[in-house]
Amino acid sequence: MTPAEIIVQVRPLVQDTRAPYRYSDTVLLGFVNQALKRMAMVRPDLFTVFETVATNPNTVIQKLPSTATRLVEIYNVVGGNVITEVDKNALDQAYPGWRSSASGQPVNYVRHVRNPTSYFLYPAPADGVMLVAEYAVAPTDYTINQEIDLLSDTYLPTLVDGTVFLSQSIDDEHINSGRAKMFQDSFNQTLIAGLQTRTITDTDASGLDPRQVV
């Protein structure tokens, strides 16, 4: 899926299929990129990557790369043990001195509840420790023929709706007629529906997590 393919679908909906175009490809490309960023704010889970990340040695406080917008999971030390998520309050109560413990190979991580791109490691990592992590990223500004590699092609209609909404929002006639809002509602509802349908694929018939079924 490329922005060009989205724009081809957008033009009939905005009644702009004949040159000279009312909306240039450059303008519509800007709307496509804006729609992608709006999607990433609502559904960061759609824009996740698995990466090897470096750690800050000898400190429990860690930061994801600058491209990250939200931590999803820390999986393991590269070439080493798995890292298990623990609750900060539980760790504080069980081992109050964990923040000042000797550096080594981390076995636990804790989310920073007030900062989605930061986290804590216990024990603090020694020099050179690398982790396998999954995190959400902000989509880049794509060129018109560039593949939108972070997003499934099934979201092409959603991006069409978002692009039409943005393009129609600049005209009073479409705001007053409710046309812009119609596409905005469709854009938002599709994103929310994507979360709701997880119960079909991610759970068994009883609604339980498959890992909980004996």
C-alpha cells in the first residue's frame, strides 16, 4: 500500500478526478501522512516494531530510542535470559534497595507509568547489555510511491476515510453539510472496531485468553 494508491481511491470521493485537479497530489499526500499520524495516536499497536536496543549502563532508568512513542514489551537480553515484567509497587515492597543494587544482567523490567517511552531495569545493566524489545513508533512522512510498510493493507479504506475527512474539512460547504464529519466518524469507528474484533482472533469461544484454557 502506497500513498499513491490511497490518493487514487480518494479522488472520486472528493469529486476531483479530472485535471486540473482541485487538490494536487502534494496536498493529498500531506493529508495521507497526517491521517497516518492520527492513526498512530489512537492505535499505537498498529505501528509496532521489534528491535535490538542498547541500554544505559549502571542505571536502572532506561529510555527507548527517539523514534519510539510507547513501550510494548521487553523480551530478553540479546544472547541471554528472558526479562519478566514486574509491578513497581511490588518490587519496591519486596526489595526496597533494588534501584541501588549492583549492575549485572537484567531479569526484570518495570514500566514508567507516567512516561510511555521510559522504563526501569533490575538489576541495572552492565556495560554492553543489549535487549530485544517491541515498541510503537511514529510513522514517517512517506513519499507518494513509498510503501507504507508499518501498516497492513487492510487499513487502506481507513486511510481513505481519514484523507477524505481532512480534505473536506478545509471547505465550509462540506463542514456544514456534515460530509467531513461523516468520513471522520467512519475513520474513528474503523479504528475502534479493530480493537473490538480482537476477541474473535485472540480469545476462545468463552472469551478467555487461550493461554488460560487448560
